[in-house]
Amino acid sequence: APAIPQMVDLIQDVGDGQSLGVLVHRYLPNDLPLSALKFGPTLSQNEKAENLGALRFAIMTGLGAPWFPLSVEMLLNPSFSTKINVIVFISELFWRFEVKGLGRNQSSSE
């Protein structure tokens, strides 16, 4: 199993796709296997973009709708003005996974 980095700053740590990817994997393991993500303390911008692209695809596929309100660029380079958008996005994920119960019927092979 990969070494999952500890999330320290919500806004900054979402930008590399590691922590959020593991969270989405928990609910959508067939759509986002851990092997699709890159892990490490110093990911390149390209590796971060690949993680976020895989995350975006998994959410859109796994939730059955073209729903991913943030651009990869917005997550890669978060700013003060986009902070609320990231928080709302994470809240929406929580609502869809925990309240609506979406994504729980998959079994993980990892």
C-alpha cells in the first residue's frame, strides 16, 4: 500500500490529488484504484495534474453524471478567492457519499 501523506492544509493538500484521491477511492474503488494515483512528498506539477485528472474522471464516472465543478487548474493553483469553492466541493462530495449513499456498492480489489 502506498504511503498516504497526512493532510495538513485542506486547500493546499487537495491540490496534489493524493488525500482527496484516497478519500474518493474509499467510496469509488472501481472507478479510482489506488494504482491510478501517484504518491510522494514532492510530486511534479504533471503528476499532480494526472492525479486530479484521474480523480475528476472517477467522480464523473462513479457518480453517473458530469459533475466536477472545479477545474484541474483551480485545484493545482488554489488561491484565496477559490478557497470557498474547494470547501463547497468537498462538502458536496461528503453529501453525495455519506448522505445519499452513492458509491458504496463497489468492492475494492486493492
